[in-house]
Amino acid sequence: MAGKLIAENRRARFDYFLEQTFEAGLALTGSEVKSLRNGRANIAESYAAVEGDQIVLVNADIPPYAQANRFNHEPRRPRKLLLHRKEIDKLIGAVQREGRTIIPTKLYWNDKGMAKLELSLAKGKKLHDKRETEAARDWQRDKARLMKNLG
């Protein structure tokens, strides 16, 4: 990922085991791009779903652009994701066969000024997995503190 970050799904690492990442473009309207240029978007409770032979971003919130008046967009409309056919087939296969979920992790501008979405193929964490992750994080923090005090 390069460029300016617009929105990040920080909860994704807590709720899911993230396995593989993909970069996808988004099919956006003009008022959506203007709203993103203002740095306003929320992908925290969004996900990507399979619709036919396409992948669609569902429940991502891009607030209306104030100056667009009647030409404005629907804030939570489903948005088509632009990926290569091989990537789409791989994602569809993982969702249907292995029960994976497609989670958006970052929304950003690339070097050319295009809005891009970083998707991750994810497997849901159970409660004990979340506790285990938290315990490991705490131990790493304590270990670093102990090493600092000793050396």
C-alpha cells in the first residue's frame, strides 16, 4: 500500500485471522469521490459479498457530499469492486468452498490518485482465539518491559 489512507478497519485483526490480501479498485460516482477527497468514509462494519460473478462492497459508509445537492449518492449503497478475473474466481472459491469471509481492511488513494481498497481473505475468530491473541500481546509487552529493565 502506498499513498494517503482514507479509512481503516482496525477491528478486522481482532475479529478475524487475516490470511491473504488483495488490492481492488472501486466503481464510484463523482460525489462519492469528492466525499472521499474530504477524507470521510467508514469501512468498520462493511464486508465484501459475492453477487453472481462479481464481488460487491456492502455496508461501507461514504457520507453524502454537501455541494452535490440532488446529484448526491446513497451513503451505504453496494459498490462493485474491480479485480482481475483470476482474483475474483479465487475469492469466490474460498468463500464458497472454505467458508472464508472477504473483509476490507484499508481504503486509500494510490500513487495515481485512484481510490483503492485492501481486501483480506479472513477466517472468523472464536472467543477463545481472541483471548489467546490478547494474552500473547500482553506477554510480548511484559517481555519487552522486562528486557528493558534488565538491559
